Amino acid sequence: MDIETLTHDAVKFLREIVAIPSVSFMEEDVCRFIVWRLQEYGLPAAAVGNNVVVRSSGFSPDRKTLMLNAHIDTVQASDGYSFDPCRPDYEKVREIFGYGQEDMVCGLGSNDDGGSVVSLCAAFRYFYGRELPFNLLLVLSCEEERSGPGGMTWIWEHYNEIPGLENAGRPDWAIIGEPTGMKAATSERGLLVIDAEAEGVSGHAAHGTGVNALYIAIDDIMKLRGYEFGKVSPTMGKVRLNVTQIEAGTAHNVIPDKCRFTVDIRPTEMYGNREILDALQAICKSRLKARNLKNRSSATRPDSPLSKCAEALGIETYSSPTTSDWLRIGCDAVKMGPGDSSRSHKKDEYIMVSEIAGAIRTYVSFIEKLRETV
């Protein structure tokens, strides 16, 4: 099947996906549609929960496996969309962007992560039935935007419970489709979210009694703001820490006995999440509790065949500041997909048809190069 036909089908497929609301934890309809469409293409797609899994023809547990992954869920539509986020008016789109339906696909999830979904599906179709020295496994995951337990986390932990994979080893390599402009991220920061609670003693503000939990929290926040992580990653730099939310008080005249605040931390491979939590707890009076210690940072091994493929094809590599399903798997990976991360989670989301066409070509070239490398 030629790239032009695959691109035409991918663009049509993406418009169909965008038309189906698929906010995290509500992906059932889009999952079932994707399974149906892939089956129409002649692929043995199956729903696993609200994930889509497709094995290459001749899939063998005795061979290594390359997983192609993108996520099918979206965030809630941002306020202020200039058109229906699921069924855009392309005359309105032309007024806004100067391009029409022939040039772009608009709507919620078109860029993040629909462009990667349909481009990876197209690449999978290209190789389906062709001989490769490794298996291809297409996994379109749910709940990525909300770090839910039913998406890639479940897939990875219950891999051998998936029909057809009972005796297979987990994937050896993965391409994680995210809007990167088809640059290859070879490292990715993790995510550690800490909920902190300072405890004081309530009292009447007029009498000056009590212990103000808000002041305890402020002291801790200042310590966190000035904290320096000593180990610096050669690719990602320093660990990033920001306090992003704070909540205290019930009335203007009551000294608050509790103050809660949230800390957003983006670790590098130099620190484990537990190590960071313990270090910060040691300097804070507030009680710190991590929402999840599993969202670790990721990095591709320098000697990985994925790194060699990117270098051989002249694909620009970089370190990604954002997280993805990469942090939920345990194999070498690169994060690479069409579109631009700056368009994600904003109104009037879009992706260009030319970006989809370019992504399909690059994915095909990358897999062919991997065939030569391993």
C-alpha cells in the first residue's frame, strides 16, 4: 500500500475520531470505533478494556517486539473554541487559519494525540503482512491524560493476560507517539505530585490565639523554593519544582488550623521519586504525601538501536519536558509524533495534513532502518 493512500485514509480516520468525544475515562465509544475501523482495514484489532491492541501477522513469542503506542483520550475542551471542537466548521477554520479542510484537521484531540494515532496505524498497515525480523505491536491506550490505572499502566502490568500475548515477552522497544514535530525525544522528565498539609491550631484572629497553619505552609514553601537538587542530568539539567496550588481558611476572622498546598516536581534520571520525597520531607514541617511514586523519568540507552536509527536517519533528538505513556513502560523508547506540543490543551486545536503525511513516511523509514540495524 502506497504512502498517498495511507495518508488519505489516515486523514479521514482522524476526522472520524475527532467527531467522537473521548475525554479521559470516557473512551469506550472511540475505542470501539477504532477497533471497527482497523478491522475494516483488515487488521485483527481487539479492545482490551478501552485500549486497542493489534498484533502483526505472524506474531511470534520467539522474536523481539517493537510497540507502536499513542493515546486515544483527550482533555476537556478549552473555553473559547471558535468552532465545535468535535465537528469543526471548516469555513470558519479558513477564516481563522487561512487554510481549509484540504490542508488541516481541526478539533479536540487532533494534535494531541490523534495525529500520532492515525499515523502509527498507517505505518502498522504498511508493514502488516510484510516480513520483519521482529514483531510489531500496535497499542492505542486510554486514560493517558489523567494517568489512569486502566491504560498503559494496566497493559504493561497485565501484558500476558492479553489474548495472543500469553506467552510473549514484553516489548523490547517502543515508539511513543506524541506531538513532537517528529523530533525524537530520547529522554523525558518524570512527574511527582506532592500534596502537602500544614497543621496548626485554630483561634480567633482578633485575640491573636492559635497557631496559623498558613504561616507554617508559607515557611515550607519558601524552603522548597530555595531547595537545590545537587545532581544535574547531562541531558535534562536540574530537577524542576513548583508550588502550584494553596488552600487555607474558613473565614476572615479564624486562624486556620490547616493549610494544604500542591507541589509539582519534574524529576530527571538522577533521582528516584522516593528519594526526592524523603529529601523534601526532611526540610518541611508540613506532612508531604505523593500521589504516585511510579511516574519516573525515562531515558533511551545511548547504545539502543532506536538511538542508532534516529542518528542514521538524521532525526533531531532532544530531551522532553513533558510526560507520556513512556513513563509507564519498562523498555527502550523514543517519543516521536506529528504536530506541535504547544497546540495541545488549547482552544482551536489542529494538525496539518502535511504533518500526518510526513509522520507516516518517517515512521516507515524508521521501522525499515530498525530492520537493518537489529
